[in-house]
Amino acid sequence: MLRYTLMRLGIFAGCFAAVWGLSYAGLLPKGLGSSNGLWLLLLAMVLSAPISFVVLRKQRDSASVQIAARVDRAKAGFGRSASQEDLADDAGSGPGGARAGG
């Protein structure tokens, strides 16, 4: 997961450097007034998203599998906790046990 994030940041940084260079050379508009930094940031984000989508497909799929496994383990843990609580609740409200508030 960390590897995917770092690779994605690297692609963004490369796009930002390319956009900055093109803007500095005058090949791209410089934005309006003092908005040059925001314009370059937005343009780099728009360019890096499809590049990351295509180039990092394998890493994204691997990260997705890891996240799905974590979610499944968490769901299983919640299920075990709920069943233990149900068993404890059933034991407390047995034939001889009077429950408060119920």
C-alpha cells in the first residue's frame, strides 16, 4: 500500500515538474494574476490521474486485495464479538436470571 502511494506521488511530482517547466518556458498559460501555483497544481493533478490509472494498475490491484483482506478480518472479528455478546446476553437472561430494565 505504501509502495503504491509513493509511486503515485512520484508520478504527480513528475507531472508537476513537467507542467512547471512548460509554464516557465511560456508554452502553457501562467494563470490569472497570482494563481500560477494553483493552476500548475491543478493541471498536474489532472495529468497525473490518468497516467497513474494506466501505469499503476498492478500495484492498485495488489493494494485492493490487501485492503479487502483487512476488511474481511475486521468483519470476522466483529462477528465473533457479536456472537460472544449474544451468548453472554442469553446466559444472563436465562430461566432463573432476572434482568434489570427488561
